[in-house]
Amino acid sequence: MLENVWFNIEYGMNHVLDINAYDHVLFLIVLTVPYIFKDWKRVLLLVSTFTLGHTLSLVLAAYNVVRVNGALIEFLIPITILVVALFNVFTAGKGAQKGKVGMLFISTLFFGLIHGLGFAREFHMLAGQTDNILFLLIEFALGIEIAQVIIVFVVLFLGFLMQTLFRFSKRDWIMVISAIVVGLVIPMILNSDFLA
């Protein structure tokens, strides 16, 4: 029983940290880069919003409530990353991230929903091997959350180093990292099967 719990948590962590599916990491980078350590509560709320959207999609897929075109989902995932990266570029240094509810929370929830649908087929097969889908969802979501907290900590720590030791301005740090991510996601969009 405990082995199954750890397997599901580890599966969720590997889902986020998979080097071959780095879109998740790219989204977390552009989501986190505008913040510093003292904003940790807000960042944690953002990544939990993602997990909520992701889990909701898996629930809908596990119970066959929704079925979507896989090519469309694989196209939309880098689009959501691009939107947040461009938002960072255009708002860097303007304090736009201070709003209580805004585009970041909506796009984070949307990304969670979309990304969850992208994983739905694989999760559906995993769910077919258990009698208790609810526990599987909770354990998997916990794994996702743990991996996201690790990535967020790394991004915040690198931001701290770059801004403190290397004297990058916060605006420049946001602009450079977001621009790199834009450069990485544009080929993902252009090479998607949806556009083929």
C-alpha cells in the first residue's frame, strides 16, 4: 500500500521533472521569474492554482467527462507559456504582478487544465489499474506540487544570486529569462502536429 502511494507521488514528480517534456518547467520558470523570496506565498498560490487545474482535468478525463484532440492540446500548452513569457516582457519593472487576481492566475489555471488534458490519456491507463481514483489523484497531485516547489525554489534562488551577486536589475533578469523562454517555445508551437 505504502509502496503504491510513493510510486504515485514519484510518478507525479517525474511528470513535472521529465527532461523530455520540459514545457512544464518552462511555464514554472516564467511564472516564478518576476518574484523574489519574500513573495513565496503568492508564488505558492500560483503553483497550487496550476495543480488544481491539472487535477480537475484529470478528474474530468478519468471519468470520461471530456475528450479532446491531443494535437490541439499539444499546441495550446506552448501557447500558454508564450502568453505568460510575453506578459513578463511587457510588464517587467512595472509592478504588474502585484494585482490580487489577474492574467497570471487565470493563465495558470488554464495551463493546469490544458496540461492535465495533455496527460489525460496516460493517466486514464494508470487509473484503470486502481480501484480508488481519488487517492491516485491526490497522490499524483502531491507529487506534482513537490516537484513544482523544487523548481520554484531553484528559480527564486537563481534570481536572488543574479540580482544580488551579479547585480542584474530585476527588470533585466525578468526580460532575459522570459525572452529565452519565448525563443524556446516558438519552435514548439511551429512544429506542433496541430499546424501540420
